Amino acid sequence: MNRKTLNAFIILILIPITMLFGIYVLDDRKYYFISMLIILYTLLPFFLMFEKKGPKLREVMLIAVMIALAVAGRSAFFMLPQFKPVVAIVIISGFCLGSQSGFLIGAMSGFISNFFFGQGPWTVYQMFAFGLIGFLAGLFKNSKTLNTNINKKALCLYGFIATFFIYGGIVNIQPSLMSGHVMNWKATMAVYVSAVPFDLMHSIATMIFLYFIAEPMIEKIDRIRIKYGLNGLSH
Amino acid sequence: MKDHFNEVHPIISFIYFLAVIGLSMFMQHPIYLAIALISSFIYSVMLSGTKALKFNLIYMVILLVFMATINPLFNHEGATILFYLKSGNPFTLESAVYGIISSLMIIIVIIWFSCYNVIMSSDKTIYLFGRITPNLSLIFTMVLRFVPLYKKRIEKIIMAQKCIESTEVKGYINKLKHGTKILSIMTSWSLESAIETSDSMKARGFGLKGRTAFSNFKMTGRDYYLALWMVINISLLIFSRLHINDSAIFFPVIKINLTNYTGYLGFFGLCFTPILLNMMETLKWQYYVSKI
């Protein structure tokens, strides 16, 4: 099964069936369970494709290094809540290595760093949010070769928007989904509003990290890719 | 105290947590919630002692109060009106009870996950998923090894930089620039050495046919009994729920059926599996000791 048929199967068949199952069998109450399943479905094709592609060992290693840097970065700043470089590193990885690797690096960073910070119902949402940010960052990459002139301001702006809206938007919906009964917009908004200072902090941190580390890191990754001929990662 | 559930086969413990956490997400019935809360609470204290006790209590009280007040403030369904809010909306008993129930659900899942974090260590996770997703599992193991390695490397780089530089780095901007320099040294060192590692692994025959991974897990008789025990309890729960009405409805009036005793028994047996196992093993040990 190639990627397009798998994606079509998931989007056109599996997700609607799950939603109908939620509405009719579970009485339209278990938003949490259904949303978790749908997020797992979206994670699945990336993981499956990565396994099926049979990537080169060198590529696997490059991805592992980027994830390790993100995880180590998250634990290096453990004393400053929300001030974390994870999103910045995920964006840089997505930008250099393409959408698919970006998604993988984001999702795995969320998963593995929670072995140090504690797994919980939030893990799946974090994985999806980080992955999506990495995936979208990969779309900005336009040429297969060197990213010689990086638009640093645009990258920082993307970092801010992605952290605030994508990460905050996805992760903050989790508590209101979990309370089960009819989704209440006012209560959901209350959660979002109370999370604004944290998200703002997180977004500013991402911007600062991107401003300082984007250029040197992109340079280093490109150097390695040229030196060892790792161009298979970009598509 | 030694935890015996930690020694069972990873598949068994993974299925246990999958079942328990999955079911806890669904249960709104107060009896089931009570069973899950008590068992998860006892087990987490068994695993992490007073640390877990403190965490559970503090977390629980904050969340309980928060949810029990937030829900009735925004949700005005329910027939029993306690009083009216300033905005003119009613504050109902049902809504407050529902807030407590849903906060209990969240608390239970969080406590289960705190047990999961102790039992399902990274080596067990690798064992479980290594065969299904070999590449991702390789990434997973490499990252777990890289994180402590990188911390050491950063220390080394900082020391080396201190030797090179004649004066101390002053000012925020300079410190940030210095930090960036260290990170960029770190990046090139890590990338370069990782590629070398991969070449070395390849040279030693990584990925060739017929290679196996070492693991020290074996299914024993006890694991089969535990699997059987969990299957019996889960089927007791599911089949009794199909036949006997044990619904819990909160709106417009609270209506709870409390007659599904088989279901309670099944859920009790499932949730208390590790606690019962620990008790059994302790009793067995004491019995053997007394015979000497």
C-alpha cells in the first residue's frame, strides 16, 4: 500500500467510521477517546512510511541526533517552565530535512522527552502538535540543496505563530475534551484564556532560540548532508 | 517494598495498563470510579511511597475544587437548583456533581500514568515495539543514550572554552552568543560522531539477516495465569454490562443503577491485579519462611 492510498483510507474511511462510532455507539459523549484515536491515526502513516521506506542507517542517525538535541534541550531548561528550545529545534529540523522527517522528529521528541518528564494523556497531543509544526516547517524548504540565504525574520515569525496557535491550540484543548459531557465553549475559552501567559512565554522562547541558533544549526546540518550525501531525507 | 508486578512480562503489564487506563476513561459510574481511584491510589503509594501520596493528594484536591466549581459556573443543566449566580444563571447540584465526577476521571488517569511511568521503563518499551518498528526503536534507544552523553559533552565544551578565553563572558547578549557558540560546537560534534557511529555499526553487520536483539524477558507460568485472570475479569465486566443496566445519568436528574455486582467484581479484580499479586507473593514468602 503506498502513501496516498493509506492516507486516503485513513481520511476517507477510518476517521468517519470512528466519528460515527463515537456518535451512535458511545452516545456522542466520549470526545476524548475519539479525538485521541483520530490523532493516533494521523501519527500512524508517518511512522509506517518511515519503516517501509527502509531509511539508510546514516539518515536514521541524523534524525536521532536532532531528537536527542531537542530532548536534551528540554531537560537542560527544566528550571524555566515554558522556556524550552524544543519547538525551535523541531522547526530547524523540518526546515533542513523536509516535512516527513520534521514530523517524525517532532512527534518522537514529544514522546521520548516525556520519559524524562512523565507520560500522560497529554503525550499524544504534544506529539501531534510538535509533529505538525515540524511538518509545516518542512513546507518552507523550497530547494533540495543548500539553504544559503535563510530568512531569519520569517523563521522567527513562523516560530512564534506555530508555538502560540498550533502547539497552544492543540495541547490546551485536551482538558476540556476530557471532561466528557457536552463540549462547552465558554469553559473551553476559559482554559484557553488562562493558558495565554504560558503560551506567550513559550512562543517568545521559541523566537529567541530561533533567532540565535537557527543560522549556525542550519549551516551545520547542511554541511553534514553535503559531506555524507544525505539527500534522500529531503523528499 | 519489592514490587512483583514489575517483574512480569512486559506484554502482560502493557495490556494491564492499556485495559485499566482505557476503561478508566470511559467510566462515569461512581462505583467504578471509586474502585479505580482506590486501586490506583494504593498501587501508586506501593510503588513510590510518600512521594506519590503527597503528589496524589495535592493534585487531587486542586483539580477537584477547580473542576467542581468551573463546571457549574458554565454548565447550567440539571433540575436541582442550589442558588442563582450573579449573572442570573442557576447553579445546579447535578452540574456540580458532574464536575466532581469528571475531575475524578482525570485524576484517576493521571495516577494510573504515574504507575505506568514506574513499571513500563524504556527497555520494556523497546522490547515491545522493537519487532514491529525496528527503525523507530533504534532511534528511541539512540536518543536515550544520546541525552546523558550530550550533557557530558556540553560540560566538556564549556571547560574547553574556558581554557581558550582569557576573560569571563559578561553581559546578557554576550552570554547568549557564548551559549549559541557552545550549542553550535555541540551540533557539529554530535552530527559528525553519529555518522561515524552509524558507519561503524554498518561495518559490524547491523541490519543483516538473522540478527536478533538481546532481551531478558520470558513468559513464565505466572504470566499465563495473570493473562487468564485479566481476560476473565474483563469479560465479566463487559458481559455483565451488556445484560444488566448499570448506567449513570447526571442530567437532568441524577439516576444511578447500583445492581451490577458481577461488573463491580470484574473491575475490582482487574484494577487490583498488581496489588493482589503483591499480597499473594508476600504471603507465599512468609509461608515458606515459617516452614524453615
